[in-house]
Amino acid sequence: LWSKLLSFREAGYLMGMGCTEQGCEKPKEKILEAGLQAPHAYGILDVQECPDGDSNIQRLVQIRNPWGEDAPRTWTGDFGKDSPKWTFEMKLKLGIVNRSNIEMYDPVSIFWMSFNDLKEYFNVVDVCRVHDGWEEYRERAWLPSGVGPGEAFELVVYERTQFDLALWQEKHITRECAVGANTNVEVSFVVLRKRGLNDDGTPEFEVVEHKKRTMDDCCTQ
């Protein structure tokens, strides 16, 4: 997960996460005591590896409370605003202060957490893969069911390129309200490259990429 966060940050993707009692399996009192709010959404601004005073590499995540300066509390654990783990060199490297030791941003709504603490209080990170200059195309299709095998799409590529592929299944709102349960089905996708024709004239394919089956709303690679 850490390497993925670094990769997402390098790519400029937008990242966010939510803190809930159920997600971190902690009572609300303990979450509030740690300086967090629940249920509440937070944004991830930065992901960094930074040496501390003992030359140990610390994995740190910069987090923002969207309430901004109206945020009633801030993280009180390791690498929080008043944590003794900070050194001036660390704060300078991460842009928390300038060389005159003046804070560069509001230290309540924007704070740092260690990666280990983040995993204790947040269980899901949502990523929006933003690409400047990319085109976006959306198509509707039937999923496999008892009445048919579903649909496939043909993508013609004329040169080496990159693309993001996402499969989103619509919820059956009426049925979910009636039965009170998730109506999602297991979905996945396989990307095939056409190699040519077999001796009998049928197309021959090779597997380029595939995604494990999931019951989530979105399946992406």
C-alpha cells in the first residue's frame, strides 16, 4: 500500500479517506481523543519518506481536514502539531516551516501522521486518477447474466499508449430498498490482445491484463 501511495502522489492523483468507528474499530471517544473526527472525510495532500533525528526513515502522510480553519481539533499522536518526534530539519524538509521557523500553513486543519497510525484510524483510501490532457469515454453495457454472456468492447490502438479502465455497476435502488441488501454482482474484466486468426477462422487472443472478481461498485485497473 505504501508504494502505491507514493506512486499515486507522483502521478498527481487526488486521494481522500474517511474515518469511522466501524472502519477503525475504535469507539468515537478514542477517535476524538486522538484529535480526529468520525464519521468524517479527510484529504491526502502529500506522501513522503523523511529521515528523523536518528537517521531512521519515517513514512509520513500529510492530511487535510476539509473544514479548514474551522476544524475543532487536530491529530495529537506521533508527528502531530505538538509531537516531540519532530526536528527542525524534518519540518524544513517537509515545508512545515521556513528557515526562520515560521509555520507555512494552518497546523490544525493540515497535519502529518505516520503511515502506521494512518492504518490504525483509516481503512480505505479513495483515489481519483486525474490525467491532464486525457480523453474520457463512457459506454453502457449489459453484465453477464442468465440471459446472456454480457458484452465486450473493441479498442483499436495505433501506437503505444496508456489508459485507465474502470467498470462501474449500477445499483438496483428499488430492490435494495425492498430487501435491504446489496444487489451488486461479482464483476471483473479481462483485457485481451488480438493475435490473428486460428486455422478455423476464429480470432486468437492473448491475455494482457485482468482484474480479480469483486462485489464493489467499481472495478478498476
